[in-house]
Amino acid sequence: MQRTIVGIDVGSTKICTLVAQVQASGKINILGVGLTASKGLDRGVVVNLDNAVSAIAASVEKAEHLSDYRIVTAFAGVSGRHISSLNSRGVVAINQANHEITRSDVVRAIEAAQAVAIPSQREVIHVIPRAYIVDGHEGIRDPVGMSGFRLEVETHIVTGEAMAIQNLIKSIQKAGVEIDDLVLQPLASGEAVLTAEEKERGVVLVDIGGATTDIAIFIQGGIWHTSVLPVGGDHFTNDLVYVLHTPHNTAEYLKIKYGQAIADAAFEKDSDLIDTETLIIGERQQISCHLLNEVIQARAEQVVELIFNEIQRSGYSGLLQAGVVLTGGSAQIPRFDELMREMLGMPVRIGIPTGLTGLADKLDNPTYATSVGLLRWGNRHGLSTFETAESHSEQDSWGPIYNRLKRWLREFLP
């Protein structure tokens, strides 16, 4: 049986809506792509509701037109400077006479792990079990059916500011779409570009978006650490505007056309001049490629230093045998992966979504890791949307409560 999944990536620079048909084998066929410039958002947070709704609606409309499918529900990505996370452990006693662990015991353990002090203005987005411990025996992936007296669970809890989350939800709903689930963007990106082996050996996913850099550390197959850094591709562009005294659109073009993350004098000469605009209308200037790339390298080095500090802060730097997978729009800056490899002293590769059919050629780019990952997350963890219109009737009647119940049940049960 085929089913249709929709993902909406609401980013600071772009909004991407994907419609995909998923076969029983898990193969994903892209039916529609809706890409629009982002409006009304700043570093992942809605700052102008009307503009955000307009941009999301335009993206949805484009995807509907290409796919000939009416979008009613979707999996949506969430990120931004307001995201934070923590690890917590829950412990329960097994009460059954035969001491067999049931799913209700797992739910009780996860509920116990949530008994941590979370400020009232914050909302839980994910409660993800990392591993289970039965009578002191660690590293258990699924304890259901095992026997024991004591069950412990290690969880990774992701929270965000309640108002920021509600404004994102409201923006998508006002665009005519109910939310199947909110998914932390680096988790979604990990679904698209990481292998099971990398997650098992220990890997850092680095997703550099327009205004933020999302970091997720996977070890032993699960998520162990997440964070959001308040720096992204827009900062590279803004640096060029400041140093080169050129308009923002021109600086963005120069970054994409001529930029690289390592300013190498052996290949760049001051005679390699670029004729471009200045901030004064009608006036032009010439700049050297080397100066352009010196500006980009300075910012790239700062970003890598922030990533290094976050890895050290996590406490897991010695467990990352698979190194770093770099994705997001700024992963396309030439030699960024080389610079990161030199500074971090670990393997680095660029993560590009693969294994798609249909309109897949439009998505063969690290920029779309989150968008594709939302589809894979929905396929693996969610109750995806079936193609018949009747499948939406139950959701329309009590959508928000139904969606929240689905999300909690999926995350409680392994």
C-alpha cells in the first residue's frame, strides 16, 4: 500500500514543502516541491505572523500544484535560538509477578525521566529514549519482554520556548495545514544524510542554515546531544557587505560564485579582480578574490571553533569515530569541509540526501537535508497521511489534541 507524506521545512532563508509517495518497501518518490523565500522569520523564530503565513502558503501551493495533491497535514521542522536540550534518567520497579517488562513499564520509566524542572514558558518537543538499563545491565535497546526487578531509561529531552513553538504552529495552520508532528531540524537532517553505521560509531551532524547552525551528536545508534548555535550562512554574507561595501544581494552572489573557505594565495592573485557594485548607486569597484576569501575564511574559522567548543561541552568528543557530517546551505562553500577537517582533526564529509526517485534531481543538494529528512522521519516514526481524502476526517475534528497524542505515544514506545 502506498501512502503520501508531506514535510514543511520553515527556515530563515527558505521554506520548502515536499510531497512524497512512500511505498511499502520504504522507497520515497518525490511528487511535488514547493520552494519560496522565507519571510517573517528571524533565526528560526516567527517575528511577523502575516508574512510567515504568506510565505508558507505560497510554498504549499507550489507543492500542491506540482503533485496534484491537496495538502492537509504535514511534518514540520523546528529550530532556532530558543531550542535547548538535556539528558535525564528515569527509574521504575517492575511490579508484575513474573517480573516481565511490558510497554507500560517503559512508559512509566520515560514519564519518570521527564520529572525534571522545566520552566513554565518552555515546551517539550521530543522525549527520545537513548538506552535502557535492566538490573544494572546497560546498553539495552528494547527491554520489552525481558525479565528484571528494576528498569532505567536514559532519555534526551528537547525543549523550546512555548510562544515560539505556538507561533510556528499557528503560522502553518493559518496556511491551511495541520501538523502531524514537530521535528527538531537536526534530527530530521540526520534521517536524510546519516548512515546507521555512522550513528552507531559516533557522529556529529552539523547543519549550517541561513541564520543558525544545528548540531546533533549520535552515539550507539541514538541521539545523545543537540544544540543550536546562533550563526549561519547569512553571517558570511553580512561580513562581505561590511568589508567590501557592497549590497547584500551582490555579496550573496559573490559568496556563491567566487567564495571558498580557504584563502589560498597560491591560486589567488590580487590581479584576479572582480568588478562589482558598491553601496553607492551607480558606482562600481574592483575587489580581489583573495580578499573575498579571506573574509569568508575568517567567519568559517569562527563557526568551526564554535562547533569544536560545543563538541567539547557535550563531553562526547572521544566517542566520535565517524567524525562530522556537514550539511545545510553553507556546506556548499568550497573547501569548507577541508577547513573543518584540518581544524577539528577528524573525518568530515558533506551530507547529501540520496535514495529518492521522482523529482529527486531538485533535491540532490545539502540544502534540502532537513526537507527530505522530514519525509523519512514521517515514514519511520509517524502515522503518515494516506492518499484518500477520507483519511483526514478524523484529524480535522480534533486535530491539535490528536496530533499531540500521536507524538507522545510514538516517542514513549520504542
